[in-house]
Amino acid sequence: MIEIEQEDDKRFLAEVIGFPGVLAYGNNTEEVVARVQTLALRVLEETNRQGAESAEKEESGYFSSVR
């Protein structure tokens, strides 16, 4: 869910609820939604990449001696 507010300086601020720190500013609602969606997708991609790297390390025995 995206929450949009208009600031006192007339810019729009959008936040993706449930994604801490995923905020974006824009000059209108269309721009701010596009920016915050792009940022949210980047966060998801990075999270998925890090998860895949962790799984690869576990499968290769990287964590086998750590207990």
C-alpha cells in the first residue's frame, strides 16, 4: 500500500507501508508513485539477491562449521 501526503512546500511524499525507509518525493502524484514503486522494486530485488547468496553459502557448506 502506498501512502501519499502533500508537504507544505507543495511537493508530494509517498511511502510504501511495510517497507521501512521506502520514501520518495515528487512534484505530482504520478511522479511520486512512479518513484516510490521503483524504489520498492529495487529493495525487493536486493533482498532477493541477498537471500539467494545466503542460500548458496549454506549449500556450499559455508556455515557448516558455525554452530
